[in-house]
Amino acid sequence: MKGSTLTKFIIVVIAAALILLTYVMLLTDIKRMNKEKITKQEALNERINRIEMQMVEVQKLMSEDKIVRFAQDSLGLIRPADNLETITISKEQVNQILKAISEKYD
């Protein structure tokens, strides 16, 4: 009788230890994954900020003033004071073009 009670006690202690060990391992793994998630989120935010800064730089480089200044300084181009040609199109011509396009793609 005493042997079976001792055996049951040892089994219960081992089972409790295994459950506790599993709980600690899972808790440690969850903490590691959360830390990894935060690290990756910070890296993602950093990349997004870098992309946004590059987009701002691209917009600066694409501005008309920058392009005109580059064309004048580097390429020696001169901006005319007036438009060289003016094209006028009547409303009727625009409607005819729209009609022709819509007929072609319908």
C-alpha cells in the first residue's frame, strides 16, 4: 500500500513538474516572439520613414523650379518668355474626338 501511494505521489510530482516546465517554456517563447515582433515592427517603421524621406526628396527633385534651374545651369537651355505656339481647339472638336474614341473602344 505504501509503495503504491509513494508511486502515485512521485507520478503526480513529475506530472506537475512537466506541466510547470511546459508553462515556463511557453511563457519564455511568447516573450521572445513578442520581443521579435516589436523589433521587426521598429525595423518596418524605420524603412517606411526612409521611403517617405526618399519620396520627399524625389518630389523636390521633380519640382518645376529645380528642373528649370538644372536645364538652364547644366544644359544651357533658355526658357522662352512667351509660349512659342498656341493651339486652340473648339468644344465641338473636343466632342468629336471624344465620340471617335468612345466608338473605337466600345
